[in-house]
Amino acid sequence: MTKANHSFEEIHIFDNVAQPTGNLVDRSIIRQRRGACRSITELTAKWRRFGDGYYYLIASAWPVDTPSLDLRKPW
């Protein structure tokens, strides 16, 4: 396995905007949390279900050179 499969990036979502916090979290810590996501699509679906807050996205899934994403914007 690669390091990306072991670490998740913490994502803060507030007011339809997702932004990485810069914190990396080990997979073993978040294994049972509802906020763990494998893709941006899954992140968006969980945000729609659970609302604003902190989510954890596989580190390699966040788009390169993207400081934030508007989750309501069709993409």
C-alpha cells in the first residue's frame, strides 16, 4: 500500500465550501468515523446528509492546486 492509503486529509466544510485544514490523520484513527471519504463525490454526498463540519478525505483525492471547492457548484 502507498502512504496515501494510510493517511487522510482533514477537510472543513462550512457554508457550502470545502477547504483542507492541512492536518493529516492516520487511517487507524478515523476507521470507524462517519466522516471518512474515499472521493470528492463521497465527501459531497456525506456533507449533504450530515451538514457542515470536519470530514476526512484520502490524501491523494483532493485536487492539486485547489485551495477550496464550492460543493454546490456543478462540476
